[in-house]
Amino acid sequence: MRYSVLAFTLLLAASPVYAAQGQQQATTTDPMAGLSMDQQMALCETLKQAEQQNKKLDAKAKSQLAVCHKMDAAMQQDTTQAPATTLDR
């Protein structure tokens, strides 16, 4: 009985710690976390200009630029898959 109570107590204590680590990991993997869509668009424009000018980018800027390229690709796919009724207009 003591061991089951101890195990249950450890489980309850470990849950918030594990959840906090998961949130911290989630924020560190998203380089655009905390930015509004307008801020993301402005950052993407700045990074694209820097890339065109062959400026060196740090690791964070490179990961942000990769996210920008993914967003661009996703937007291009969305426009190519428009319903036929909207293409007729």
C-alpha cells in the first residue's frame, strides 16, 4: 500500500514537470513562435532580401527562413488547388 501511494505521488509530481518540458521544447522548435502573422510576413521579407544579397545568416535566421519557404510553398499549393468555380471568374 505504501509503495502504491508513493508511486502515485511521484506520478502526480512528475506530470507538471513533464508538461513544462514539452511546452519548452515546443517553443524552441518553432522559430516563429510569439510572432503575429504580420510580423512573420515582415520577417520573411527581410530574410528573403538578405538571402538575395548573399548576406550570412545565423542559425536562427536560417531556420526562420526555412519556415518562410515552407509557408510560401503551402500558399502556392493552395492557389493551384482552387475550385473550378473560382477559376472561371
